[in-house]
Amino acid sequence: MINFTIKQLRYFDALARIGHFGRAAEACSISQPALSVQIKELEAMLGAPLVERTTRQIRLTTLGKEFLTRARKVLTDVEEMAELARSSDGPLKGTLRMGVIPTVAPYLLPAVIQELSERFPDLELHPRESVTRSLIEDLLQSRLDFVLAALPVSEPALQEFALFDEDFVLVRPQKDAGKPVPSPTKLQEMKLLLLEEGHCFRDQALTFCDIRGADPSLLMEGSSLSTLVQMVSAGLGLTLLPEMALPLETHSTSVSISRFTEDTPARTIGMIWRKTNPLSQQLMELGAIVRQVGQTQREKLHR
């Protein structure tokens, strides 16, 4: 009889996801030799290799790919069994793993963590910041409990809970203060500063400006909203910024802020979790608290 352990399945999942023994071992907080031993034991029980080992990376064998699919289903079921126990145990407590996109994390997360810590003293939040695509993959694979991101993500297995809508503002060099706000069509002709590929905020800005397949010379990229604002301050172009980022990113910078009067670009921030998560009711209540925090911050911006 083959007896896999949950720990072995977690190690194999990490190895398949990261593609490197050393980095996977680090992610699992064990030594590389220990990880290798566990993978070899799995292969010995199966009687066939799960991975092809090369000097730089690993590749899954055909068996490895099939085994990974089934292993991840088992891990998801195990996580949901643990969540089922918590769902019947009153207020939220224990560890809750949350994912947050980079254009939300620095501006909303500190206030959210503070509020939740006060309301749920026995709850330990483990936040992780990454782009939407990576967070959704981790959510589907039960590596996260919920995600704060822009909606919609349109994933059938996930529940979306809208929190609040947020406008975008135009950030230009200080010398442009007072100039008319350009239309989306005019923005197409200007030096537009955007986040790198992979950020949903980039896609939202491109959609608003109706830019597809634009001349690369008209677009410039930055790794963060802070970088974009500094580039604007240096006179390299203009950018869009979500409202919540204004206090932190435009403080002590020589930029002008303008609001759109027509066709205002905006996004919906929401919480996302697996529909099968037994903590769904608690997460919905948690979402209501996050919504209050977001609305309070918006009110402060408009005072």
C-alpha cells in the first residue's frame, strides 16, 4: 500500500511551482538535501520518476504532471477541511493567508490589518503582494485564503465580493497645472507612463485610453506607482494614478493632480475567495469590514 504524506505532496507542489530544488527547499523552510530525499521517496513509491533533473531546472515527466494535478486537489481538500473546522468555531482566528495587488497593498493594507487586528485579536494575517495572475493561481491552489484585487477576475471557481469603486486621476508635471485635462484620444498622443506588463492597473489605463498595439515610443514603463510619479516629476511624461495612492505617492513631489470631468476612469476593488471555502460567510463579514476601511479612506481624500 502506498502511503503518501501531506508534507511530501506540499514539497512536490513547491518544486513543480518553482522549478528548482534549492529555491523550493527555501520556500518550504527545509534543506535542499531533505527536499530531494522526500521527492525520491515519492518516486520510489510510484516506481517511476516525477521530474527530469537538469543542472539549471527541473521538468515534470508525464507522470509528474498527472500526479501534480491530483496532488493539488488533495492539498485543496485538506486546506478546506481545516477551514471547515474553523468555520464552526466562532470568530475568525488562527492564520489567514491573504494576497494583495501592488497598486492596493501600500495604501489600504496597513489600515486593514490594524482594523482586523483590533476586531479579531486571535487572527494572524499573512499578507503576500503580487500581481493578479499570480495571486489567483495561488488562490486556486489553496496557497491563499482570499485576495484583494481589481474586479472582475471572471474565474468560475471563485467568489467575487465588491468592496468599493475608485476613480483614477491624471498626474502631470507641475508646469502643466491648470491646463485642460486631455481626453482619452489626446492621451494616446502623449508620453504615457505605465506599469510593467502583468499589472492589471496597466491594462485598465490602456483600456481607458483605447490604446492597443501602440507605438512603443509613446509608452514608458515603471516597476511601481512610486517610480511612475517620480518619472512624471522629472518631466518624462504623464500617468494615471488610483485615488488611494495620492497621499503617499504625490507627497513632496513637483507634480500636478487633475480629475477627469467626463468618462472618469475607475476600477472596482474587491475580495476574492474559492466558492468551496467553508469560511465563505466569515470572509463576507471580513469583506464588509474592509469595505468600511476603504470608504473611510476615500472620505478623508475628499475632505
